[in-house]
Amino acid sequence: MDFLINYINVLDDCSILGTEFNNILQEIFTIIKIAVPILVLVLCTVDMVKAVMAQDEKAVKESLSNSIKRLIIGVVVFFMPTIINVLLDFAGMATGVCGIE
């Protein structure tokens, strides 16, 4: 029985992965939140400039389509930690994210 109580306590204080791993994971998410919007902006701009310089209607439409796809993927990646938090909160397992935002 003591084993079960200790196991539950470990789950509650998020020490399964360790605080160092949680900190590294938080830093990775922070870098992603900064890099993704910059990368989306640069890639969309480069594609649009290439399409406009080529003066090809089809290339402009394809570039616009790619830009919209990149924007949607960028928004999903940017908000992924928030989406995970909300889903785990609805499932009643909000302590599983250990404060990673």
C-alpha cells in the first residue's frame, strides 16, 4: 500500500520526468514559439517574391496556397502546448503537463 501512495505522490508533483527535463522541455517550447512565426514569415515572403518576380499567375496562386498552409501549421504549432493543456484539463489530467506552457 505504501508503494501505491508513493507512486501517487510522484505523479502529483511531476517528478517522474524530473524538473531538469521539464525545464529543458519548456525551453524547447519557448524556442519553437519564437522560431515558428519568424520561419513562417520568411518562407512566405520568399515564396511570394519569387512568384511575383516570375510574373506567373499560377506561381502566385500556388505561393498563396502554400502561405496559407504554412500559416495554419504555424498557428497550430505555436498553440500546441495550450491545446495540450486544454485537452488534459478536460480529461481531468491537468497535472500531467507539469507547468509546461
